[in-house]
Amino acid sequence: MKSLVPATRSNILKAAEIIKSGGVVSFPTETVYGLGADALNSDAVARIFEIKNRPSFDPLIVHIANINDIKKICHFIPKAAKKLMLYFWPGPLSIVLKKKSVIPDIVTSGLDTVAVRMPNNHIALQLIMKSNTAIAAPSANPFGYLSPTNAAHVSLQLGTKLDLILDGGSTKYGIESTIVSFNHGNPVILRIGSLPIEQIESVIGKVQIMTSSSGQKLQSPGQMARHYSPTTPLKLITSKTKFPSDKSSGLLAFRSPRTSKHFKTIEILSKKGDLREAAANLFGCLHRLERKKLDIIFAEPVPETGLGRAIMDRLRRAAA
Ligand code: TXA
Ligand code: MG
């Protein structure tokens, strides 16, 4: 069976039938491609962990297509969480709340909380609606590696293991959703992502950010020091960086680079220096650099405001 198909109406219906019967389907969201299964079916969810080679301690995000479905999944929804949903859903924001027992333990790795989001992509929304369930979906990449921002990335990394890949073109944002937890009452950012923190704070005020260096217990494996990594070593450029002449090096430039003499290949995130465009291109550029089989990839830092924080977060983890 050919597993990579265009996301036409009839293929979305076919994908929904696969989800209903316990299969695993890759589909686009506005952030990255997901690897989805029926969130209420433990066996189907187990296959996601198997396919991704994902450790069982790393919980999945549950995707819904209707804001009211949150009540079927979560117990108590604090006011500030409700506000965020109303402002930003559908959109690149995952919210962690106390879970109801309909969500099997395997989805949440035994935690009493669940991360939920409503994606802003019509293919994803149609798929969830037609499947008549909630869809548990991590990013569609082997655990720890580069996230997929188009269907070819999924096909190359996991193709043979999936029942179907819905091709919906390149994803709009290119970086995973921002994760906010209300587990202990006050909002805490567990993962910096496509929804800038400034926007969240403009709605609910100051939020705490839990970085892996803040010394608190790790709550989100997306916070692991090394994650989102290409197989080629990656280094962030600083004022002290020396470029080796005896190695084949690649450059991940933010805008047009000042010099190209040290590098065999150059990928530019955004010629005009636009952070949204840079975020959308990040993983695609890294996938291409990885395929060049270079000895090392050097990455230029980007300004750390808005989406620049999410880009720098991913680059630091890729370099760790
Ligand atoms: O943009 C996205 O969020 C994409 C698309 C497919 O929706 N999904 C995604 O999933 O990035 P994944 O599995 O690659 O990352 C999910 C992160 C993990 O780091 C996981 O630890 C965290 O969400 N997470 C899930 N449930 C959690 C929970 N109950 N408490 C804390 N962290 C949780
Ligand atoms: Mg992931």
C-alpha cells in the first residue's frame, strides 16, 4: 500500500477510518506533522510509542476539534486556562490540566494531568471530527530527532511503519506548540513554542517559565537538554567560534551571511530577518543540512524575542 497520499476529502475520511480501527496516521498541523492515534484506545497509543521509539515516560498531547470537548477530558478548568483557550484556540498552544479517567494512563505516562490542544489546521480538524474521538499525537519523528515540517520528512523518517501519511504541504509555523501547565494552579510554561510568551502574558499576565536550568523537577521531556537534534553535530556560533578548515562545515544562517568562505553549504532561515519565516524554515533547513552528511553544522544565533526564543530553545537543545 502506498502510505503517502494527498490530504483530499476522501483520504481524510480514509485516515479517520484507520484511526477508528486502532491505526496510526501522520497528519499536518499548523506547527509540525503529528503521529496520531485514537487517544481513548490504549493499544493504538502503544503503537505510537513503538513507532517513535519513544520512552514510556514521555506523555502525549491530546488533540481536539471542538473547544467544548475539553470538558470530556479534563476535570477542572481554571479561569485563566479558559481564557487562553478562548483567545488562542484553535492554535499552537497546549494546555496541561488534571485529566479525567477516560484518558488512558499510557497517553499521559501515568501522570494525573493531560496536555490538550486544538490545532489550527483544517486537515487536522477534519480528521479529528471524522474520527469521532480525540487524537493523541506527538511530532512524527523518531524520538529526540528533528521534527517534521512536511510529509516527505515523515515519510523519510518513519514511512514504512505508518498506516497512512496525509500530505498537507509544509506546516505554517514549523515549531511545536507552546505548552502551559495549570497543574499547580498558576500557569507555568513547560515548553517555549510557536505561540510567543508575550502573547500569553498579554492575556493572563506574568507567567513562570520552567527551563531545564531552573533546577525544578523535569515536567516535560521536551525540556530535555538534548532534543530536536540532527544526526550531524551542531554548534551555536559565538564571538569565540573558530571555523575548522579541515572539516566539511555547513552554516545555518539567520539572514544573508557576511561570509561564506568557511562553509560547504549554507541554509538561510530568513533573508529579510523575519522571525516567523525563520521559525517556519528551521527544521526544513536542518533536515537539508543533515542530508549533506557534513562533519559539523554551525548555527547563527537569532534575536531572542517573540518566536526567536523558541528558535534559540530548539537550537540550544540540538547543540547540547
Ligand atoms: O505542536 C505540537 O505540540 C505537536 C503537534 C503534533 O501537535 N506535538 C508535539 O508533541 O510536539 P510531542 O510529543 O513531540 O511533544 C509533547 C510534549 C512532550 O515534551 C511532553 O513531555 C509534553 O508535551 N507533555 C505532554 N503531556 C504532558 C503533561 N501531562 N505534563 C507535562 N508535559 C506534557
Ligand atoms: Mg516532539
